[in-house]
Amino acid sequence: MLESCRLEKGKPIELEYRYYISSKALSAEQAAIAVREHWGIESMHWVLDVSMGEDACQIYNAHGAENL
């Protein structure tokens, strides 16, 4: 479990809990590194998706891949 606290001027404190599952026993530092690396990859996927419009691609509808 990861506890995240966000403080912004003029706003109430936001406290969030995130849960991660792993088959490997990790120290807190190792878990933090693994989470940061995972979100680094996910953010890259989001940038590619937005810049290249992958969600707008119609290849995955019906027989689009075969037709392509």
C-alpha cells in the first residue's frame, strides 16, 4: 500500500491510498522504484496514444485488421 498526501495552497489536504500486488517481496524503496518505473512507461504510452491518435484507429473494429 502506498499513501500519498497532496498539499495545495487554499485547498483541503488530499490523502490517497494506492494498492499494488507483487509476487516478489520488496522493500519500501524497491517498491517505490518499481512503481515510478511502471508509471514512466504508462505515461509514454499515453503520449503516444494522444500524439498518434491510436484510440481513433479503426483497425480493431470487426474485420479491420484483416482488411488492412
